[in-house]
Amino acid sequence: MAAQKINEAHEHIAKAEKCLKTSLTKWKPDFDSAASEYAKAAVCFKNAKQYEQAKDAYLKEAEYHTENKTLFHAAKAIEQAGMMMKEQKKMPEAIQYIEKACMMYMENGTPDTAAMALDRAGKLIEPLNLEKAVDLYQKAAGVFENEDRLRQAVELLGKASRLLVRLKRLDEAATALQKEKNMYKEIENFPMCFKKTTAQVLVHLHRGDYVAADKCVRESYSLPGYSGSEDCVAMETLLQGFDEQDEDQVYRVCNSPLLKYMDNDYAKLAISLKVPGGGGKKKKAAAAPQGGSSGAPAAAEDEDDEYEGGLC
């Protein structure tokens, strides 16, 4: 079967080369037909699992589409060449081809296609290179934002923000979260603004910036429905516990369902949050009628792996 497909591929290549020849009666190469034959050859190589040869055929297809001024089809072929590199587990090369295709989509006036390709590239590289995935998601978000497609843009920004938290690039994560919140506000998705405020508070407290965390909550009071909401009360209680160095109060908020079932990267921030200097009000809590929770901070550490699966 594979040998048959390879033979078919070579037949298509021979036809393509014939299309490119000129003569006394044929002054111009037939780039359109040549591109079509190379596309067929690429599919045959792909079906035979000859991915390197398929990649070369897709690049030839792209070359002749470019000669024929059909840039969208050229970009599609280059993107397919990238997918052939992915099949060979050559991810950096795959991403290079996909990024090149995206540039061509932009030049061709099809930015949505470019953004979707960047998103796909981000998903491909994420298991191997979080930094590159962040870059691709942010680029895709920027393209959608320029097209005023804020719902798509904010979704991609969210992916980037979570990866920045995972990379412990918290200053950048704080900036990205603010941009997300502003977009959700613009499209009037206020419940998501509440969630982003909670994420901001966790990031700022891990950065050691209580003032910035408090400011995020205060600014959110202007959002319809925030004041008195579950999210608002939780953050006020968390900040109060942090300010008073009450480890037990902080532990209770950070291990509440509201925070534990956030996106996994933020849930981990919550259950790993520690009060600076700790122990300020721990003894007082132990003496309270409810009994004690003297092992609370240690329990927070023990629970770290409980959310590996995370809920969005």
C-alpha cells in the first residue's frame, strides 16, 4: 500500500514538472496546475507516512502558489508542511513553518485564519516549551483584538496568563490578568471579571504586594454585582487575614471550594499561599470555641497534588 502511494506521488511530481515546462506554443509555466499536482503528491507521501517527502512536496506547492499570486493557498501549504514536521516530532521546525504561514495569512488579509493557526501552534508546543506557547497565544490574542473579536482574544489571553503563572513570571501574569479583566469588562461579562480579580489577588500576594492586591478588590467595587458577592467577600476575608497575619483565616479562604476549583494554576497559588512571618494569630484561633486547626498550613502543602487534574 505504502509503495503504491509513493509511486503515485512520483507520478504527480512528474506531471507537475511537465506543467512547468515551456515551449514555442506554451510561453508561460502553468503554476496553478503544478501546485495542484504537488498537493496531490504531498497527500500520497503523507498517506505512506513519508513525512519528510510530504513536507518537501507541500513546500513546492507553496512555491508555485506564490508564483501564481495565490497567497492564501501558499500559506495553507506551508502550514501543512509544519504539520509534517510535527508528525516527525520536530516541533521547533513545525512552529517555524506555522508562524511563516501566519505571516502570509496576514498579508493575504485573512487575520482570523492567522490567529487560529497561532492558537493551534501554541497547543502543539505547550507540552514542550511553555515560553513559546505564551508568545504564540499572546500573538493570536493580539490579532483577534485588532479585529475587535474580543471574546476570542480574551480566551487566548487567559491561556497565556495561566502559563505565565506556571512559569512563575508573576509580574507579567499580573499585567496579563489586568488586560483580561479589562476585556471582560468591555464585553460586559462581569462574573468573569470577579474571577479575574480573585486570580489577581492571589498573584499579587505571591508577589508580596499586598497593596496591589487590595487595590484590585477596591477597583472591582465599581463592577455591577461585585460588592457583597461570594468572590468579593472571600477576597475581603483573605486580605483581612493576610493583614492581621491570621494563618487560619487565610487557610480557610484558600481551601474553600471557590478557590480550590479555579483553573488549576490559580488553585495551586491559593493552597500554597503563606502569611509572611506566619503564626501571628494562630494561637488565638486554637483557643477559639471551634477547636483548633494547628496543622492547617502543613495540610495546605499536603493538598498540593490533589488538584493536578484541575477544574476550569
